[in-house]
Amino acid sequence: MFWVYVFFVGLAVGWMAGQVVRGRGFGLTGNLIIGIAGSFIGGMILRTTDITGYGLVGAVVSAFVGAVILLLILNLIKK
């Protein structure tokens, strides 16, 4: 059940991160995949810094941070 939760949060956050990093995304499908990967990355980053969030809001914030960071890194590599 946890993985389904992470998947759907990652999809929503990938779209939001694509809107924030506007003009530098990878299209809707690419941003959704990046959102899913970013949710894992954001969770790891925030856990290592001892910043914790609980529930849906915590999951969305950590996934959003990870997705934006991942999009920015991929844009640097893409150039």
C-alpha cells in the first residue's frame, strides 16, 4: 500500500515540479516519472537531515523538494 501512495504522490508532485521549473521540464510524461523518482530522493534527503513530515502534507513536501532538485540536476546535465 505504501508504494501505491508514493506512486500517486510522485505523479502529482512531478506535475507541480514541472510547473515550478517552467520551460525546463521534460514534458508531462517525463515530469511525472521524475516526480516519482523525486519522491524517493526527497524522502532520503529529508531523512538524512532529520527533517520529518507526517501524513500527506509531509509526503508532498518531501517529494516536491526531491523532484525539483532532480529536475534542476537533469537540466544541468541536459545542457
